[in-house]
Amino acid sequence: PFWLKLTHPIPSVTVRSQSTVMLRLSLSGLWVASAISVRRWKPLETEIVNAFHSAEAKLVQQPERTFVDNLISAFISIFILLIVAAAYNYVKGEPELHTAGVEGREQIMKDLDDKDRDGNTKFAHGVCGCCDTSVPLCLMSFCCTGVRWADTARMAGWFTFWVAIALMAVVEFGAVFGLLGWVMFTAIGMYFRQKTRVDFGMESGGGTWCIDCLCYAFCCCCAVAQEAQQYEDAWSAGHPVAKAVALERQEEPRASA
């Protein structure tokens, strides 16, 4: 069958799995689209199979990435992370309380304290409700996920902004060892998402660990945007969670003095 011609591996040939999977998925889409046109099916079948084997042969000829290549890529990513983080921190600055109007605060507080059928507080925005968030927040969550997560960590009182950025730099370095960076970020995000649940009185522990793990493993940008909007709303409305973090920061200089 035609499908087996695409999925059957080429004998004694090893290619990079990720590139091969993406290639086969793309060509599979062409196969489905071409199946709509019965008249041109046979010519298109031949063209697609030939295109697949030609593209896969080119992948085989490409040199494998070495550890040094991955190391250089990681350092470049970390450098870009630091530059973006510095610019972001300079423009936004420290979070402030009560930035929303009086009427806006009431609606935000109502959304933050909204409860589910079991009587537990829930996220004010859905995990796929990126359109509910502001455009800059959404763009930062998808294009500069580490920087946006670091700002959320600062607003939640988990870390200072630059300590959180250092943690994201470690995650970037973990990418040198294949999927280690992805595993690290999933574990970190899952753990602190549980802390978000505890802060706002949501259901935590048990099955929510699995839910949070899946969110960060396969939809981390959406999860970061959701948590970011939760804390942005808390600060703008003066929610007790944000007030507690602000009070703790005010007391830190006094304690050090």
C-alpha cells in the first residue's frame, strides 16, 4: 500500500528521528489531500513517494550534530535569554498593586474567587484561553516563555526575577543533553503550578499532578500564559495573594537592616 511506502524504513539507513517524523507527517498530509482528487491519484502517489525518498536521502547526508554544536547552541540561547530578560525587566519594572480601576478590580476579584462545582477556586482563565490575556503577555508566553515564567515567579514570591532567569538558563543548558531540558522545565512548571493552586485555594495534589504534568509537557506556553494572567490579575486587583507577596518584600529590607 502507498502508506507503507512512506512509513517503511529505508534499509541500513539511520536518520535523525525528529526530522524524519516531521517529514513523514508533512508528506502524509499531502497524501490525504491528494486522495481527494481521484483522477490525479496515481501520478501524485508517485510524486509524493519520490519526494519523500529524495528528502530523506538529503537528511542522511547531513552531518550529525555533535556535543560541541549543542553546547554552542545552548550558550547562544542563554545569551539571548539574558538580553531579552534585561530589556523586559527594564521596561516592565517591579509589579505594582491596584493598577486596575475600582470597577475593574471588583470584576477581577470575582473571577479570581470563582468556584467550580466542587466548591474549589479555579483558574480565572482557561489553559487554552490565550485570547483572554493581553496581547503582550500572550506573545511573551509563546516567544519568550522562560522570561515570562520568571516574571510570574517574581509576582508569586517564589524567586526574585534574576534567580528565576538563572533557573531558566539551567534549563536551556539542559537541552545540550537532548530531552533533559524539556524534562527539567516540565518538572519545574508542574511543581510551581501546584504552588499556584495552593496560593489561590484551588484543588491540588492527587490527580492534579497528572493534569499539570500534561499541561507543561505538551502545552507549556499556554500553561505559562494562564499562570501569568492569574498573578497579573491578582496584583492589579490587590488580591490577598499579591498583597502577601508585596508585604513580604517590604519587610525584607527591614530584616536585613
